[in-house]
Amino acid sequence: MNNLELKKRANDVRKGIVTAVHSAKAGHPGGSLSAADMYTFLYFEEMNIDPADPKKADRDRFVLSKGHTAPGLYSTLANRGYFSVEDLKTLRKLGSYLQGHPCMQHIPGVDMSSGSLGQGISTAVGMALGAKLDNKDFRVYTLLGDGEIQEGQVWEAAMFAGHRQLDNLVVIVDNNGLQIDGAIDEVCSPYPIDKKFEAFNFHVINIDAHDFDAIRAALNEAKATKGMPTCIVMHSTKGKGVSFMEGKAGWHGKAPNDEEYAIAMADLAKIDEELAKEEA
Amino acid sequence: MADVKKIATRESYGNALKELGAEFPDLVVLDADLAEATKTGVFKKAFPERHIDCGIAECNMVGIAAGLATVGKIPFVSSFAMFAAGRAFEQVRNSVGYPHLNVKIGATHAGITVGEDGASHQCNEDLALMRTIPGMVVMCPSDDIEAKAAVRAAIEHEGPVYIRFGRAAVPVFNDTPDFKFEIGKGRVVREGKDVTIVATGICVDSAIGAAEKLAADGIDAEVINICTIKPLDEELILASAKKTGKVVTVEEHSVIGGLGSAVCDCLAEKLPTPVKKIGMYDVFGESGSAAALVEKYGLDAAGVYKSVKEWM
């Protein structure tokens, strides 16, 4: 899939995120939007998966360690064909299978339940270890928030993954710089993120989270890296694509009202227009 | 009584894993730098590639086990009860319990019989914690025979299981030809008509000893061994309570939330019956030998006898 196609898909994913959160009147748009390009690349290009067979043996796995950005994962899965895009409007509603945080038992395509920060990465490490024990070649991807890495368990998992040389594991940190209480370097700075993962025996790559060439190159580099896990620190804009949400900590866990929803969808429609022009 | 065989149930745990390793190729064992103490070392020796030492990081260990379970492994997480159920409680709840993954937790060094290490390591809360997790099977075997049977049953059961093992050597008394083990089934180990003593773990032996002393006083006690705290064998307990009209519970655990509470939950709803709970009464333990502690806190046969006698 070329970059233009990927951009179009990513914009559809963003529309789904905004629509789901607006409909739920709750949820986490900021960190869903910042990672939308990565979600898109993973599910439309990178991973060995089959939406018609979500439990396919030896498929690649994805664990959303920052589980609160479930709208991003759900919108990607819906747009990829795991379930209906229309169902995104049932997010967080009583009786819906689209729980507030990922639930592997009820949501097609979700490989692990998550949401309590710091826990997802350990389960991803367990999956990668399982592949190694059985000499299987599937790969495991996990996405963490930059605030999430304040959790000590992340570093227990990183130490183990580095020690076990799990080169089938890719840890992606969404470095949008913001958490609920403000800027991460004001709340309790996790910087330097890259140096920390290097010290835990990871191969570390810094990229622009909204550049598909960079995402593609980093994931290829991860595959080529042997004897150590890879950490991709992706520098992103929280709320990316929606003008009034970009770079605002306040949009971490808040839903747009009707008026804001209209503006957000207009912003994304404008991106569609620009992409159409680019295509022509 | 000179030649009663004594084995610590943590030994039984390690031995059972080793014995079952060949039969269940997906069985893997995880430790957090305590393989020497949890007695999984024998498994490690037999199946080195299937033993995973996670270092001193119990929360991560539980998460790794969850991940392994999603790719078809049957992981046994081994650590002291304090760390497996206590420190990693939320990981057990959210990474194992909520997705109902096939992870088994082998928690050794439970209760006050940890002994000399003292209160920081004597977990009297694990049964209470684990009981609250939906779908979690909670077992507390009473001797070597039952502990090994519980490990096999846990492997054959699909879903999360918590098994509590002890540090101290305890008498083997289930080596009878009619011994059968099933998750969720208790066993009447002594029939009686005056009072029902429901016990779990190492306290089953104390309850049997107490029943013998009570018999000398003309009190005919029925003793029920409850290995599976959850799901509880309510049918067995209700039938016995109906017969005797008085129930005593005995456990090496806090009286808050463990076997005593489980029995009360059942009786209060289905057959209100007077209950005397014997266990740790909202206190921390302390350093001392296992035998001295069991005596001090009234969990040996003499202590159980005294409590029952006074209560009746």
C-alpha cells in the first residue's frame, strides 16, 4: 500500500475515533489520534493477520498496552474489516462488545485485554517468549503511552525482554508528551526515553509518528535487528488531525460535544480533500 | 504415631510439576528468583527449557504467564503467597482473571507456618484476595497426596487457578485407597453428629486431632476437608450443618475473607447456623518456629479442641 493510500486509511481511522468517542460521550481521543498512523500501518501493511480469521494460528500479535486509546484500535479493526464501522457508535454503551478498554474475549481482532497501565507490555513479552519456546516466527507488537512508562512494571518487562534477547518483539512508545495532569516532563519526566530502553538492551529507533516512510523504515529495521528487541520511540502530536485537539492535554480523556464533533469531522474532511487533490 | 510421614506441600508442588511435565508438553513453570524455595527446582532440572526465571519481578511474571497462555502454554507462576496473591494481585485480576486465561498460580509459603521470616512474609490474606476474582478457582490442599492431585486437576481445568502451598512439613493422611480428587468437592474425613468442623490446608490434620479429643469428652464431631475454597462444596457443608446444627471453620488464614467467610456466606443465605471461626483474628503473625506459631495462634489440634469445647 502506498503512502497516499495509507494516509486515506489513517484519516478514516481518525474519523472512526472521533465518531466513536462522540457517540460514547466519553473516551480517549487524544492518544488514539496520535497513534492513528501507526495503528493503520500495523494493521494494513505490517502484520500477518486475517480479519476473516481473527484467531489464525501463528498470526502476528498486537497488545495495546495503553488500553485507554481503545477507540484507535477499534476504529482500525473496524476499517480493516474485523467488524462493522457502524458498530463504533456503540462504544462504551451497555451491552456493546466495544468495552471502554480492550477485551479479548468479546472483540474480534483484540489479542489481549488491557487497560491497567504497565501490564500490556508484560503480556506482549510473554507472547514473544512463547513464540521463541516453540520456534515460531510470529512477531509481537505492543504500543505504550509515554506517560505509561512511569509504571515500574514496564521496566520489569523491558529488563526481561532485553535479557532474553526477544528480537521478535517491538515496543512502540507514543511520545506525544502529554498525560492527564499535564506535560510528562512536568508531571514526572520519563526522559530520556530512548536512552532508558537502550540501557535495557533494546535497539532503539526515534521516528516522526506521522511519517509513513519513517514508520515503514523503522519496522523494517526492527525485523532486521537480531539478538535484541526493538523500541520505536515515535514522536507524535496528541489529537493529531483535529485542529482544536492537537497538543492539548485536556483532550486526553474527553469527548467532543455536537458542535466540536462537527468541527472535528470538517477538519478530517478537509484532509480527505487534500489527499484527493494529491491523488489527482 | 511415631512413623507418620511428613512432607511440605511446596515439595509436593515441585514434584507434581516434574511428574506431569512429560505428559503435558505445554506446561511451563515461571519463578521469580525463588525456585529453590518454591521447590520447582526439580522441574527446572528435568525440563530446563520450560522453566523461566523472571527475576525478582512478580508483577511482570504474572503478565508474562498471561501472554504465554494466549499462545497455548499452560503456565504455572510460582512465588510466595505474599507476592503472588498480594503484590501481583492486580496483575492476577486484570491480566489473568478478566480475560479468563489458562494461568495457574502456585503460591508457596502461605500462612504463619512460614515461621521465622515473620509477618512480612506470612500471607494470611491470599484466599480472601483470590476468592474475589470472578472465575478463579481457589485451592488449599491439606497434604502431599492432595497437593499433587490439585496440581493435576489444575492442569486439566481450563481457566485460572490459585493453589496455596505451605512451607512446613505436614503429615500425609490422604494415602487411602478410596482417595479421589475433584475440584469443587469436599470430603468428610470423619463422620459425627454433634458439630461440623470444616477445615482447609494444614488445619485439616488439626481438626482430625481435635475431633479425637472431643470424642473422649463425648462430643461427636464431623470433620470436612475443604480443599477447594472456590467453588465451595455447598451441598456437602449444608448437609452436614443440617445434621449437626453447629459449624466450626479452621484455617491458617485471616478469619476475614477466607474459608470461614466462604462457609458463612453459604450458611447465612441457605441455612442460618451458628458458626465459630478459627483462624487469624485480624492480626499480623510474627517470627517463631512454625510449630510454636501454630500453637500460639490456636491452630494445632489442642488449640482447635479448646476453641470448639469452649464454644459448644
